[in-house]
Amino acid sequence: MANNFSNFGKLPIGGYIRQSQLIPDIVPFSSATLWRKVKTGEFPAPVKLSERITAWEVNAVREWLDSRKGA
């Protein structure tokens, strides 16, 4: 299965990104797959910014995308 990460440029320069911004614009899989990959360590773990807000560090997502380009 080919990986299509053509929307790499949609990521902000830095900061945090919420799940709704990741799927499907940045990562080509579902919410369930995202959380499964987080649980198995295949995708960076999110950061809990508050009791109700969870987000990913943009730099961690960029590094993950970079590592997947050759896969």
C-alpha cells in the first residue's frame, strides 16, 4: 500500500495540532487507526494540554511524516 502524505505543507510551522486537523488532511487514516498507532508506538503520542484538550506537537508529526516518506 502506497503512502500518500502530499499534504505535508498543511502543517503549521510549530506548536500543536488537534486530531480534527490531522485526519484526513495530514495523515491518510481513520481516527481509530490513529489511536491504534499511538497505542503501539507507531505514531507520536499526543500531549494533554488541559482536561479536555489533547493535541500533537507539530514537530513530532513532521518527524513521523519524514520517516514515512521512504516507506
